[in-house]
Amino acid sequence: MEQYFSATHRMEQEVMFPSLLRGVFPQQRQQQQEQQHGAAPEADGHADLYERYQRLKAIKPMVEKGLASVNDHNGSSSDEDAAWAEGGSEDARLEQRLCHHLAGLQQVLTHLTRDTNALTRRYSQILEQISPSEGQPSW
């Protein structure tokens, strides 16, 4: 989770002009690496990096809100605690469900983190192509 938030924060700090990502598609090499690592091909494989940037920005508040609602839910209702204590046979099923959902969440966050880092790297490459000498002081 921490890596995901770090990657999205870095993306938000570095991508100052998202419009530069319009019409830029992920590199073929990156797609080949994803296929080798077992990543499922995206249904919208034709989305440019601007669309991906917008999607990644839209997902971040949902993840933060979901995390906050889980934290709020955990701290509430002593009735739920009493019901949980009575359901000894349910504990194993709940633990299984929790493990399943946590594994899925980890997989999704890993994928989002990888996409966010790739987008940020590609944006940096675009900036270098536009102005390769601006990194050097001209005085």
C-alpha cells in the first residue's frame, strides 16, 4: 500500500503537464515485459498515456476512501464484536475470505504501482526529448 501511495504521489509531483501524454502509447518493450511477467493484457490496450494518467488519478481517491472506510468500520459497533465472538465456526471462513481479498488487493495495488511508475518514467523521457539541454544551466 505504501509503495502505491508513494508512486502516485511521485507521479502527481512530476507530471506537471499531463497533456504531453496525449497520443503517446506505452512502449512495445513494456508490453512484452508485462506479458512475460504474467500480467493480463488490458481490455483497453489502445488507451494513450493521458487516459491512463486520468484513470490513475481517479483511482487514488477511491483507494484512499476505501482504506478510510475500512479503518472507520474496524473501530465501530460492539454488537459486531459480540457477534464475531459467538461465531467460532465462522472464523475459519472469515479468515479465508480475508486472505483471498487481501491477496487480490495486493495484486491490484502492485499492478497500479507498476503502471504509475511506468507512466512517470515515460513522462520524464518525453520531457527529455522536448528539451534535452534545459537540464543544464545556461549562464
